[in-house]
Amino acid sequence: MRTILSTHSIPQVTTRGLLLRKNQSKLRKSIQSTITLTSLIDAFVIIVLYLVVCNSPSETMDLEDQITLPQAKVFNQLDGSPVITFKNNQFMIDGQIISEAQLNSRLAQVAGNLKLKVENKEPSIILQADENVDFHKLQPFLTASAHAGIKNVKFAVYQQE
Amino acid sequence: MSSFKKEIEFELNLIPFIDMLSACLSFLLLTAVWSYIGSIDTHQAVGAESTSGANNPPSVVVQVENDKSFQLDLKDVKTKQRQFKIQAVNGEPNWDKIDSFLVSLRKSIPDLNTSVVIAKPGVSYGVTMKTVDSLRKAEIKNVGISPI
């Protein structure tokens, strides 16, 4: 009896197994065929190239908190000039607060250092200030920079959208 | 014949390639600069420079008043009318009118490349910078700011 069952049951099991395997392989094929990776890779490559081109290396500037720069449509790129910040009614260079009395000597020092660094280039300085500040409060800086021989005064701005 | 087919029909493993691209994409997105900071460059006159006796080029002095109106004075030009005033609208500068006026002024006087901006007490830094921007949009290249 056992031998009869065994001889009859074994082929049944094997055929079922074969059927299952066939179904699995069909399922696999159907899944693999639906995911087309080529377009995904194309999109990835385009986005990566776009980001690489757009983020070309340029000079950056640390922006102080509580300062909203004015916006402008026509502006130049930053060139790594020293930055003077006007915040809380005080001028700062490299994080150090400078009084109006010290402004002349400190800017003359900055101009001297710049002339030593680059001989044939006129010294320049970048001003960073909030857009709502009264412009008259910034005038000691303009006067001091003129006294120090800094002709190129640059005002930091955001790109207008 | 079948072995030859197997050799040709190979499968390129794209998963590491996608991983690499994803890593690049994440890095670039995280390090991207989304708000661009630039600078408005002005060329200031230094005390030792003298213009007496020199043949001055046509210039326009733009005075920003405390009530956000603009007073424009043309210098060294041949036109009869040399003073213009642009009134503020609802307490704000009339930027559209200023922009169009400066563009038309530049067209009528092609040699007009020099300008000086004077901000009266109470005028904000933002308004002063926007005035300089308007002048530069009108292709007036040499813009200075008066420290007085």
C-alpha cells in the first residue's frame, strides 16, 4: 500500500512543484519588465549635472543674524574683499566691535594689508547692513573708507527674484 | 551557440550606479546655495582727487528725500530742463516711474554714464541701494554715493 501511494504521490508533488516554479518565474519576469531604470538614471544624471554647473565655485560671505540685506537686480559677484558689518548700531570687522573713532585707523590698516597682498589692485571693502537701517548711520564708514584711500566700496545685496 | 548567446546577453548591474548618483545628488542638494549674495560696487571719490578745470562728463544727481520722493538734477548737459521731481505714492517710492524715467533719460542723453546718490536723513539703506540698482538697470555705470 505504501509503495503504491509513494509511486503515485511523488509525480503529483513534483508536477505541482514544477507548476509553482513556472508561475514564480513568470511573476519575476513580469516584475522585472515593469521597472525601467534607464529613464531614472537619465533624470539623475541631468539633475547632478545641473547642480554641478549651478554650484560653480564662487566667493562666499558669512551673513550675520538679524540682518536682511537689500535686494538688487544688477550686482557683481563677491570677490573675497574684507567685510565690515553694521549691526546694533555698531561697526564690526572680523567679529570685533569698532568705535567710530577707531574706524579711520582700522580701515587704514585694512587698506594697507590689502595693498601688501595685491600690489596692482585697488583696495576694496564690502559693507553688510540691514535694509531698514538709516543710511545716515552708515556715513561714518563711507567717510572713513575715503580717508583710508579705499575707492571701491561694495554693498552686499541679495539677488532680486 | 547557446554559450555564445549567454556571453553576449550579460546584465549590467545598475544598482551601485544608482547608489552613487543618489549620494552625489544628496550631497549637491545639501551643499547648494539657494540665495545668492552679490555686491553693488561703487567707486568713491577720495579727497586728493580734484575735478577743478576738468571737462566733466554729463551726470545726474539723485537726491532721495525723507518723504521717499526723488529730486533729480542734471549736470553738464545741454538740455533746458535740468531738474525733475518724482513724487512718492502712498508713502513709498514710485519705483516703476523712477525706472522708466531713468531709462528714457539715458536714451535721450547717451553720454550719461555718471550718477551720484544723496540720501537725506531718515532714508533707509534699502531704499538707497534700490536707487543705485535702478540707476544701474538704466545702464548708468558709474554710480557713487555721497557721504554728506
